[in-house]
Amino acid sequence: MKKELAPNAYPAVGERGLSTGKGLFARIILFVFFTALCILILIPFYAIAISSFKPGQELIRYGLNLRFDLSVMNFDNYIYLFTGNHAYFSWFFNSLVLTIVQVVLTLLVSATVAYGFSAYEFKGKNFLFICVLLIMMVPFEILLLPLYTLINNLGMMNTYSAIVLPGIASAATIFFFRQYLSGVPKEIIAAGRVDGASEYGIYIRLILPIMKPSFAAMAILNGMNSWNNFLWPFMVLSDESKYTLPIGLKTLLTPYGNNYDLLIVGSFFSIIPIFILFVAFQKYFIDGMTAGAVKG
């Protein structure tokens, strides 16, 4: 027997056209909005890019602006950056090493802590995780004085360890990893135990490969934070040869003279490592951010 279709089983032709028109209009609006947002975000990069080709006197006279003037633009700043007598690349190397070490240690330590919260049941687990959440709410500026006192009492002042160690167990990174691991089926861990794998073997061989997207997302965010970190390294480092790039660039502005030629081109050149970091991990970045945001 032939079934009769319900009267409203399919939308009318006019309704379908209206729906398609609304969808097209919404896509156009979103396209225009995100294009404008992209341009707005790129304006500062454009300003610093063209300013890196201008002499320091132009920056002092007109400030950072969007004017494209070929009559004053040249490569002198870049020549000075690579051949001049300054410590820029020493600062650059210090920041690069510190960023790599801090990101690697932060990811490994935070992922291990998050795995413990996600995979195991133990007494005080919820209380400890609440403590992690509470730490996220405390501004770092509040911790500066007690942390400075602790580092000083341990005799770690003017060392790179004083910069790296306080941040390797990042509360925000632990929370993100824990949320991501909450969506991993517990059957994977159970299957590993049935196959005779040790707890460390399960973590290293089964869990860490699954966490690649989350590692990529956190590598970018922690890398940016470490690379741009100024306040804490400025407080614990006193030897100029150990300065990181943000501190070194700050020393170019003094009451006795300002080296804008090196400052502006050095600031633009310092964007390159973060750009490379994002390009290297962009494949997993969106997946890691969205998965960590919705699973729990």
C-alpha cells in the first residue's frame, strides 16, 4: 500500500528559497565581519613592518604610523641588526632556549598531572583539583613578592632555573589537559592493563599520542607567554649577558638615549619565532582548542 506523505513533510519551494537566502545572507555577514576583524588584527603588524624600514628619527618625529613613504624607507635597520655592535642576538638566543625548555617541561609536567586527575581515583582528588582551579584565579602579580622571597632564599637569583621552575606546573595547562583527557575512553587504559602494559607504558604509548592536538594548542599558548614574559625575568635576572629579548629591548630606551633603530627592527624580528611555532602546529591547534573546550 502506497504511503501518503504528510502535508508538511517537505517545505514549499518558496520556503526553501527563503531559507537558502537567509543562509547566504548570514554567510556574507560573517565573511565581512571576519574580514574586517582580520584587517583590524593585521594593522599593528603592518605598522611595525613598514616602520622597521624607517630611520629612528622618523619614529621619534611621527611615531608608529601607517604611512608608506619610499623616500625615507631603507634597509639600514636590518643591516645594523645583523652587523652592528649590540647584544640583540644574545638576548634572542637566551629567550629561544628558555622558551623551548619551559614549554617542553610545562607540557610534560602538566600533562602528567592532568592524566593523574583524569585516570585515577584517589583520596582528596576533587579537593586538589579545586585547588588547581583556585590557583587559576590568582593574578601572578600577587605571587611576585612571596615567589621572589622563595627564590632568593634558595639562592637561585640571576639563574635561568628561577625563571623556568615556577611555571612548569601551569594550572591553566593542567586544567586544559584534564578536560581533554576526560573525553578519552577509559577502555583504552583498561585494554592496556589487560595486555600487560605498565602504568608508565600506558601513559607514554597510548595516552600521549592521543594528546597531540592538545599539546599543539598548549605549545603555542605557553610558547607565546614564555617568549613575551618580561616582569618575572626582569626581577630575577641582573646579569646583562643573561637578559631575555623583552628585557634587552627595554634597555634600548633610557633617559640618556633611545636606540629606536634597533628597537623597532628587533621587535619586528622577534615575531618570527612565534609565527613559526604557530605554522608548525596549526594543523592540530583548532582541534586541540575545541576538544579541550567541550569535553568534560
